[in-house]
Amino acid sequence: MRNYSPSAWAAISITIAALVHFGLGFTIEFSVDEAHYALYAKNLAWSYFDHPPLVGWIQWPFVALTSSEGWIRLIPELLWVIACILVYQVTLELHQFMQSRNTAYLTSALPSPNLCGLMAVLAVIAGPMPHILAVGLLPDSILAPLSLGILWMALRWLRPESLSLGEWLFLGVLLGLAGLSKYTAAFTAFALLLIFLSTPKKSWLTQLGFWLAALLALILISPVLYWNWTNDWISFKYQIAHGGGGTWLWRGVGVFLLIQIIVFGPMIILGGTVFIKDFVHTNKLSLMALLGFFLVPFIIFASLSGGGGLPHWTTPAWFCMAPFAGIGLAKMWAMQHRQWIRILFCIQIALCLIGFGYVLSGGIQSVAIKSNPIADLYGWKAAGVKAAELVRGTNANGIAVQNWTLGSRAAWYAKPLPVYVLDQRQDQFDLWFGKLAKGANLILVNWSGMPFAAPIGPNLAFEACQPIDSLEIRHFGQSLFKFEFSLCTNWQDAGSAD
């Protein structure tokens, strides 16, 4: 076993992790975001209220064939495998670039390329957050391999021979697909621009391939632009407001940085620090520009985190950091600091395994622990089936919830019934199901994990809501939460669904 090559160890590690992801994919129900993006595939459009369309388009063949969470989750699992392979290949490309630029110093300083590639892959595998995105498809699951592909093309462009016309066109496709996956792909595009600007001569401005790549990327993202143009730019407006968050606090930045260390692990941070310390000074301008694929999005998200943010938003940036961290970790390994790498890797993998077990157990439910986020992953399928039965049995017009995070699972597991979100916030459900008609009767689903008072009253509410059924969700003998179902009659305001 110990005689395996670094590339073989990398392949073995990726395979084992992929098998774990595959098993987990069949075990738990869809999360809020997974169900929401699966509904994208069920309701194909040029774009959507909160994100560009690729996260829906890429699932369409699977969603058209099956409702099984496990089989649909093959998509993020495959994307994760592709991203890990690209991490390895980009590390080799980075290694070759560094050797070509600083032969005299780096020939002795750089570890072997395959060892660097292995370390880069292990740095990704040891982080908890990439595993979450490998099981549940998010736009970041798609943007991660695309960002790595763009970084790879940037490295190839920095070679003396530059890019062929075919490679320029491939770069344009990558940029276009990135734009179709998430709006924050603009940060990756800006990092690429920094690469172009880092060279003394701006020869790319006179190359046909550059302009064709830019045109191709623009053509590919045109569905998003067209959809927003026909919908009053609501997606752009929403994302600008969403990214800005609430009141800005320094405490939010501190919490953000702490969470980043926990969910991506100190191993990749250590490797990146060693790389910057030991190698950047030999070719500062080019290497710092390349690090922009991590630094640009990370700094932007960190600066915005004072007003709020989500930890997975930086995932593509960390994947782009992995090749640099891999070279730094390989340097430590070659310098006989192997015990630190082994300790960090074992601790992080142990934390990942504990996390997997925690998810499978359904979390901890007790009076002392009021919040159990894992419980959110169980019971929605049964609740959706029950709500659909009640709709048919009462001849109701559909299902109602009082927050959009409850709506996505209800709409997925009770499809094709319409689901109405009873709040004043405009969202994707308004586009899918339209306005709630005055006088409508609905089955209201109330979840004990996010309870609401019954929407009864003269303004923006029903005339009456009568409890008609309930459903307790149990997992491994413990009660996770309850669903309450009510028949709500005579909706009073036809305009409130906006």
C-alpha cells in the first residue's frame, strides 16, 4: 500500500470520498436549497428570481426521469470529483509554470509535482464544507470546477506560447458557464483580468482569440440578461440587496473568519501560508495575480460578512487556493514536517466523519439544545405526501406556508400542487404559482421548527383556519418535530402574494 504513487493515492482518496457521498445521497431528504434548485429543473426557464439558470438546467435530465434524491445527487457528486481532478491537474500546471519562471531557485526548492498534487487533493478532502456541496447541489458546486478550469487556462496563457484559438474558445465557454451558474462568477472573471493586466505587454488586446472568447461568454450568459430585462431586473436587484446584508458589524467579520477556518480546515490555510512565505517572492507579480482567484472573492465576501453572509459562498475560492496550498504542504512534507500534516489531516477527517454521523443520527434533540438544524433534513417527504392528500380530500386550491424556506420542500414533495408563501416578500414562488386568488382555500402547513401563528384576520389573511391533522416525525426513536395541517378558508386579499 505504501508503495503507491502520489497520483494513485490521490485517486484512491477521491474514490473513497465519492463513495461516502454516494451513500449519504440516498440517506437524507433534500435540504431547503436542494429542493428549490430541483424545482428550477421542474420549471425550466431562461433564468430565475434568485440565481442564474444552470443549477436548474444541469439537473433537468435527472429530474425528468426520477424523484429520487440519491440519483439526482449524482450531479453534485460528479462535479466534486471533477473539481478534485482539476485541483490535481492545476497543481501540476502551477508547478510547471513556477519551474519555467525560476529555474535556478525552484529546481531545488520545489517538491515533486505529483506530491504537490496529492497534498492539494487531501487539503480539499479534509475540509467539511466541500463534502456538503458534494452531496447537495448548490450554484457553488458548479462554480468550483469552472473556476478551476479558468485558473488552469490562466496558467496556460502565462506560458510563452500563450493560448491557441481553441483554448481561447474553451476559456470563453468556461466564463459563460460560470456566469450561468452564479453571479459571483464576476469575481473569478475579475481575477482573470488581473492575470492579463499583470503582464508588461498587453498583447491579448490584439489577439482574435481574446475577443472571440469574450463574445462567446457574452452569448452564453445572454439568457440571464434577457430574462432579467423582461422581468424588471428583479434578480439583479435581489442579489444586490441580499449581498449587502443587514447592519454592518466588525463582529460579523470575526465570526465569518472563524467559521471559514472550521468549515474549510486549517490544513489548506497552513499550506497556503507556506506557499506565500516561501515561493511568492520569487515571482511576485504573476503568483500574486494567480492568487487573485482566491483573494478577490474571499476579500469581497469577508468585507461583506459584517452585514451577513453564508460560509459556502467562498467554496470556489478555496478550491482555487488548493493548488497553492498543495505546493506549500508538499514543501513541509519534504522538509520533514510530516507529523503536523498527519495530525491536521486526521483531526479534520475525524471531524468530517463525526459530522456525517451527526447527520445520519438526525442530530441531538433535547430541551437544553433548542436548535437542531439536522432535523430539518427529515420528514418533509412524508409531510408533502400528507399535504397533497389533504388538498385532494378537501378540494383546496393548493398548499400554503408562511416562509419561503418551508415552501421549497413542500412544493417539491407535493408537486405538482401550487404552493403559496404568505408573506410580503417577492420570490420565485410568485413567478411559479402566481397570485393567490381572493376567496381561495388552502391547506396550511405549519412546522414546529419554524412555527407561525395562524394567518387569520381582516387584512392579508384567511377568514378561518381549522386544524385537521398533524404528523410527528421520529428518527432512531427520537421525536424530531411535528407538522400541523390546517384548512384555511376564504383568503381575504388577492394581492398579497406579490
